[in-house]
Amino acid sequence: MGKPKFSRKKYETPSHPWQADRIDAESKITKKYGLKNKKEIWKGETALRKYRGQARGLLAKIGSGDPQIKKESDQLLNHLTRLNILPLNSTLDDVLALENEAVLARRLQTLTYLKGLASTPKQARQLISHGHIEIDGRKITVPGYMVRKDEENEIGYVSGSPLNDTMHPARPSSDFKSDRIKKIEEEAKTREEGKPKPEIKKGKITGKEKEGKPDKASKKPEDKQKPGSKTTPKKEPAKESPEKKPKEEKSAEGAEKAKKSEKKEAKEKKPEPKRELTKKEENKTPKESVNKEKHDKRKKEDENKPNDKKGGN
């Protein structure tokens, strides 16, 4: 049994002390819920482990048809619904799907913060431990007290506490909202913005159109011909004859044609611009002139040469 002064451990420590992923996850949870140390996380895990083990044992025996198993399963589900960990009409499979945060969310510390009685989770812990919070007129100084569903709306300040004064500096303002409530409101706003706005139809709406059915009177009459009825052809707009055009239009057209013809003649008469020769082209001489010069030089050379045939022995 042990000594009544020293109670037994209500939690089980993890199997390995140094696991980086587990340590990071636990540190985030301690900051989120304002816990004193990681022992409070382990307490929730051990309680949840007991619920899961009991549910697994009952699921294995539920096919036997024993009334005691049904009774025990109902007692387990009623206990969890009383603590508001599970909703109504839950099953044993829902017990196996639970997480540790579902248990930590039912602590008195978290609910005092969510109710707006404290500005932070750590302040909520301080107020509880100092005796400023009560449930249904009963002062509770344990931050890890598991609040039942029927006690949730009865959390408040103790009658003799100075925090009942609305002007107290430690008390949050009336407009204060916790982070969880702000997130819920933001999600609701985003959903409303994302929804398409309904189109407003102009005109009178009949009773059938309100239900989603079109009214026969609102339908447009189709252009179907009844048998035996004479068809009346649609009148086309009369075309204006060219004879009825005024003389001013004819004179304007003639002037435009004359201008176009004058522009064409001016383009044809314009001489093509001469291309200017480059320096290289200017220095170059045509082939004919070069050949003539060579021919003249040869003639002069032939004349100046002595006649060897005439003066030889």
C-alpha cells in the first residue's frame, strides 16, 4: 500500500530519455498549454493509454455476446463523454483515435484561459494556484483538475477575490479573446468569403421560381407555328436606291478618285534617285579603258623597236 503521505506516481516516463523528435514535440505542448514541466504531459499520456488499453480489450471480447462487456464499454464511453473528451454517440474505435491534446484541453488551466478569465495560460495557472478561481462556489487550487461537461459554464472568480472588480489591472479587458477563439473566428470569416454570392434576379419572383422550378408564365413563347395559321413574313428595312443619293455624295466621291489618280501619276513621274559612288568604286576604272591603254602602249613599243630584218647581213 505504501505511506499515505507519499502518493504513488501517476505517470510513466518515456522508454528512452534522449529522443530529439519527442523532446521538440513536448516543448511545443508545454508552451501552448503553459505547463510547469513535462510530467503533466506524461500524466495525460498515461491516462489516455489506460483508456486505449481498456477499449482494445473490450473490442476483442465484444463478439462473445457477454452482457458484462457491453456494460463496461458503455461505462467507458459515458465517462469520456462526461468529461467532454468524446462527443455523444461515440464508439470504441473513437477511443483508439484520441490524442494527448484532447485530455490536456479539459484541464482547469486551459479552460480558464479560453473563458477569458486570464490573458495567458501561465497567468491562468497563477490565478488557480493563488485561490482566485472557483467552480460552482467551490474554490479549486489544482491547475490540472479535469473539468466535467456540466461544470464548464460555472467557472469564475471567487466571491472574495479582488479580480471581481472590472478595473483591476491583472484582469483582462472585456474585449479580450483567446488565441483559439480568434482562430475560430478567422476560419469562419474565410469560409464566408470563399462562398460564392447568390445571384439576384431582377423582376418579380413567382412561388415556383422560389422553390427552384421555373414558372410557365415566365417562359418566353416559342416561335412554333400552329397548324392552319397564316405566317406573316417579317418586314425587312427598305434599301436606299443609288438614284436617290444626293449629288453632294457623288461629287465627293469624284474628288477622292481624282486625288488618288494624281498621286499615282506623281509617283510614276518621280525619277529614281541616283546612287552615289563610293571611294573604291571611283578609284576603279572600267575594263574597256584598261584594255585600250594596254593596246596603245604596245603600239608605241613596236614603233620604237629597231627593224632587225632590214639591216642584217
